Amino acid sequence: MKLKLGTRYKRNDGLPFSFGEPYGEFVGRTAQGWPRFDLPGRKTCAVNGTDDGFSQVFGHVVVLSGGMDSTVALYNAVDKLGKENVRAITFNYGSKHNAKEYRCASNTCEELGVLHQRIDLPFVDALFKSDLLISGGGIPDGHYADENMKSTVVPFRNGIMLSIACGLAESWAFDCVVIGNHEGDHAIYPDCTTGFIDSMGLAMRDGTYKQIELISPFNRIRKEDIAVIGDRLGVNWNETYSCYKGDVEHCGTCGTCTERKEAFEIAGIEDPTTYKN
Ligand SMILES: [Zn+2]
């Protein structure tokens, strides 16, 4: 069966599955050296929809913020494809926590031996309206899904970053762009929803000679699941940073700190983070 981009399928366990999400485990390589993934309920998962059921997707560009989710996405890509087939890009767009995040992203790439590209987008802080930016107001405390957290949304941030990542992937002759959004992001971020990911994936595929694929491995799972995957992959959590306030230590009360604490707690994994509160 040939999978179609933007089409929603159902796995045998009833969970929806959007083409482009590499569910399942890496189970080896084809004779040509392409990675194969096992998808529950299917014999093999064709990440790019090839008829033979084997993935022919190689070369992943991971959008790495330095937070938990994208760091696990990077470890995951390196684990499945090998560091030589993975590159990371980090955007410096003037958020309050960019400097802290960038240092973590840089250290993680060094630890993993992955090439790391920094991209500065100074116009975002200068022109966009968001409390996440240095130019914006204070960061609200509370739960991530609370209405007041919407003030921290940077308009169309993922659309902008993915467009640049896609252009870079084509320039580098890489095949895929990986984004670490997850189900919990859907509540307040319009550019993290499944609809957005599917549409953006289609645009990237149609807009490039190489038909660049967008992979969102965590689109249907929650942050605590990402913590479990990261734990299994041996992620160095000390080199991840979440707090929107951007201080040396995590504040412990903003939306992302709350979400980070909860993820470790629900996953039953020891949280090495030092919180102020
Ligand atoms: Zn915080």
C-alpha cells in the first residue's frame, strides 16, 4: 500500500497515524542500506510511502531548540540513522530563553557529534508581538494550557522555522526535516496541530525538487512519553532547558516549567532540574 501525504490512517491499536510520523522501532537496514522501521499493526512502516514498505528516507535535519522535546527528537534521529546522517539547526529569534536554550543545543550536538547550524532571526524580536520575546511583556505563571499562556505564542514560529529548515535541507541534499512538537502543544499553538503539520508537510514536499518530508515523531504522544523515550535513549537532561523566563535556574512556575515537572513526574523518571520554586 502506498501511503499518501496528509491522509490520516488508523493503526491496529486504534490510534490515528499521519503519514510522515515514523512510529515503531528501527529494525535494521535493507540491502541498499536504507533504514527500516516496524510499525505496530503493519509489517513495516514506509516513512516516505514507498511501495516496498521500506524507508528510503535518509538525512534528517532536526529543528533543535534545546528543550526536552527537540533534544529527544535529535537523540532519536541519531540513534536510528547515525550521526553522519543528522544535522541540527537552532534559531535565535530573540526569545527570553534563547541564550540558555542555545547553549544546551550546542552542548548536546557536541556530545552527539552532530553538525550544528545556528540561524539568527533578529527581525522576529524587533517586529513580532509575543511576551516570549525580549521585546514583549512578562512571562505569566500557571499551567501551559491556560488561556494566559497564549501571550507567549510567537505568531507562526514553526511555519517560519520549518520553511527555513526545508530550504536548508534541499541545499544540503538532505531528505527530511524533523520537528519535536507533541500532543500537549496542540492546545495553545495553532502551528503545532496535526492539521498544520500535515499542511506544512505537503507544502514542503510540493515545494522542493527533493520532495523534502516533514517528520513529526511525537505528534500523537505526550510530553511524559517523550521523557520515557529520552530516558531510554540516555538523553542528558542537564543539557536541556525549558523555562520561558530564561534565568540561570528554571523558575518552576511558568507554563513550560510546570509542564517539564509534570512530564518527569508522570513518567516516573528522576528530574535532575533545579527549580527556584
Ligand atoms: Zn519557568
